[in-house]
Amino acid sequence: MFYKDRALLISILEKNLPKFTQAMTTKVPDKNTKLIAILHHHFGGNMNLARIKFLALFICALCKVQTVDFEKLAVAFEGGSKSESSLRRIQRFIADYKLNTDLIAQLIFKL
């Protein structure tokens, strides 16, 4: 009897284990999917997807650290990259990309 119950338990675990582990190991893109979808809907024609994903990471980092210090923001970026890489990414975005302030204002009022 014990052997059958154990075999049943193992088969149930093997069947459902991917669901459990997927819930525990959520990847970064999954965490920001809703924010990326909102930003892509609003900025889709004016900004490429890489910049939209960066903006989502940047907004989440701003909410975490509640400061505009780039080094602290870089540490708060989610993902597998080093904080130095994230810092350089922030610096490049701020230096090279010109945000359309009218689009930002429209987004804020739509929210």
C-alpha cells in the first residue's frame, strides 16, 4: 500500500513540478511584463522595444531605491548583468536618448 501511494505522489509531483518551479524562478521579463506592455502600447511607434524594456527596469529601480543616484539605481536593476554594466546602460540612455516630454505627459495623464 505504501509503495502505491508513494508512486502516485511521485507521479503527481513530476507532473506538477514544472509549474511549481516556474512560479519560484520567475525571470525578470516576466516580472515587468505588464509595465512593458503598457509602455509599448503608449510608446510603440516612437521608441524601440529595447528602450521600452530599459525604461521599465529604470522605473522599477526608481521605485525600489527612491533616489536618482545612478550607481544605486544600477544595483537595483533586476537581471543577470553586473551593476557596472547597468550603470553604463543608464549613462548611455540618459546621454544619448531624447525623451519626448509630450508623450511622457500623455502617459501620466492616461494612468
